[in-house]
Amino acid sequence: QVTPAKGGKILVLPGDHIGPEVVTEALKVLDIVEQATGAKFERDFDLCGGCALDKHKDSVTEEVLKKSEQVDAVFFGSAGGPEWGTAQPNPESGLLRIRKRMQIFANLRPCKFASKTMVERSPIKREVIEGVDFMLIRENCGGAYYGNKIEEADYACDPWEYSRPEIERVARVAGALALQDDPPVPVWSVDKANVLANSRVWRRIVTEIFEKEFPHVKLQHQLADSLAMLFITKPTAFNGVIVTDNTFGDILSDESGGLTGSLGLLPSASLAGAPGTDLGRNSVGGVVGLYEPVHGSAPDISGEGLANPVAQVLSLAMMLRYSFNMHNEADSIEEAVAKVLDSKADGGLEIRTGDLGGRATTKDMSEAIQAEVKRLL
Ligand code: ATP
Ligand code: MG
């Protein structure tokens, strides 16, 4: 078993618009974790996105890129907004450059219906969505989105390339995450091996890694098109870990976000290695990672204190889990969020922001979560 880290060093990049509003609230939860556990998180605040463009005429500076390579984790808010509409480089490019520098190849998006409120907000029928709990891993540094592209007036070609090390390392992330549960949860590897040569190699190498390194984890293969349908009709069939390439992962992760119907609730992690291996290991024995909500900077509601802080707070929980091995604290934060989201359903006061159909402010929601985390830790 891994020992929980006693904190570590984080780079905080709040970004633009609601980014700083929700990051501030999430860090109050981190303060509570520090007080309760004695862990100490050294926080370095810097700029990325439109704020960096305004100050440095670049979406991220070399200094910040260097820092992102040296810390145990990066905690990111959101970047961009209409005021930088025509700016070059665009504000979003800062995060892409950080991703590349950190080599965070595994993008994790949990899809977990942990609260009654989430079930109720989903556009999918309750009996179909209740109990869904999977982790989708998207390979994020290779595949069809990279490589030498050909673009002519009447011809175009995107090479869809993967080589063994890229497939092996993301397969290892899937195996390692499956092993975090006891007994291990099943893993689905998603591809189009019926038509793509690339997918056939993907399938063969993933199978090899599981046979050799994760013999006790059940691996199944699933075609991407069929999974897209089953996500809507029978999503609980995939409770466990799903691992797929960049293109399928891009599409399927948006689909899985759509299942919840609430942008303000969805966290994400991007890891540079697999938990429990040497690859991507940080200075405190966790995995180097970048954590950010799925939502953007929401310029339409920024400055009014109306943003839902939950996605950012749940991203903090993911950071504690993967970069600092603080599983108990991560569990408590997730439990606290579910409790607050369900306060009305459980006969208490409604504490919901506008995106959830309520009238609470960022502060109301954050304070309720903080109180619950304090109670649990
Ligand atoms: P981006 O290109 O950065 O993804 P976007 O406009 O596509 O930007 P968001 O910035 O996420 O996406 O905003 C989409 C909608 O969801 C907006 O109406 C925004 O107000 C709302 N929204 C996003 N995040 C939150 C949040 N945390 N709380 C409340 N509403 C939110
Ligand atoms: Mg968007």
C-alpha cells in the first residue's frame, strides 16, 4: 500500500473569469485538509491564459512552463474569454503548451452519479443512469491530432499514429486505476479494430500489458461506435475503467459529460504516469498531474459570485488522490459535495447554484462544502 504524502508543492494557475473565483474556494477546502491532517501544500500562484497575455503578451511564459515541470501537481482554473477573441497566441494555447511540457498523456474524466441531485439533473431516465460509476481515460498526447498533416485544396490526410510505448503507458494507467479498488474493477479498451490498423495494434498491445502486468484485472474490448450507443442505453454496464485513444476519447468524454447534464459538476485530471509506477512519479511518491474542471471560464456569469465551485473542488479531490496518495481526504471531499448537493432532497435547505436550478452563490455552496469536509475529516 502507498503511504499518503504529507503534502507537496503545487503550481496554481487560476486563469480567467470564473477560474479565480472557483479556485479560491477550492483552496479553502485544501486549507481544511492541511489543518486536519498536518499536511502542508506549498502553493505558487502564476498566470496562464488571457491574464498572462495582458501582462506578458503571451498565454504562458517560459518561467511558468519550467515551474510546471518542477512541481508535484498543477491546479488549473480556466482560461479564455471574448475580450481576447482575436489575440495571438490565443489564451487557450497556454494550457496546451503546459500539457506538452508536462507530458500528461492520460486524461481522466470520472462519470459518477454520487448524488440524488446528479441523477435528477441528468437528461437520461433515472432507472438508466442511477448507479453509473466509470472512469474514462483518454490518451491525450498522440493519435490523429498530432503528426505531419497534409492539407491541400482537394486533399487532406491526418496520420493516425500510435507506437508501442504510447499504448503501453496508457494501458498501465488503466490497469493501475482498476487495482485501486478491491477487488479490481473491470477495464474496457475501446477501439475500432474492425476497420483501423491502428486499433488492431492498440488492442494487441493493451492485451499483452494486461496479461503480463495485470493478470487479475478483467480486460474486455469494445468498439467505439457501439460504446457510444450503450453509453445512452445501458451505461451501468461499463462501471469500472474505460481506456481509449485520443479521437475516440475526445468524443466519448463529451458524451459522458452529457450524461450528467451539469458542466458545473465535472472534474478532470491529466496524469504523466500510472499510480504506483516510476513513470511520472513526483517528489512525494504520487503521480505528476494537472487538475482542472471540465467547464470553461464562463464569461457570461463571471464577477457575480454565481459560479458553481463543485467541479473545481472535485478536481482538488482528484489531485489529493493521484498526486498525493491522500485517498481518505479525497473520499471525504467527494462525500461532502454529494451531501451538499442533496441537502434539499434530504429535507434540508436548498444549496444549489443557478446551473443546478437553485439560487445559491459560489460562497454559499463553498461554505456548505467546507463545513461538511470539516465535519468528515
Ligand atoms: P470554453 O470554450 O472555455 O469551453 P464555453 O463557452 O464553451 O467555453 P463554458 O465557459 O464552460 O464553456 O460555459 C458554458 C456555459 O456553462 C455557460 O453558460 C456558463 O455560464 C455555464 N457554466 C460553465 N461552468 C459553470 C460553473 N462552474 N457554474 C455555473 N455555470 C457554469
Ligand atoms: Mg466549451
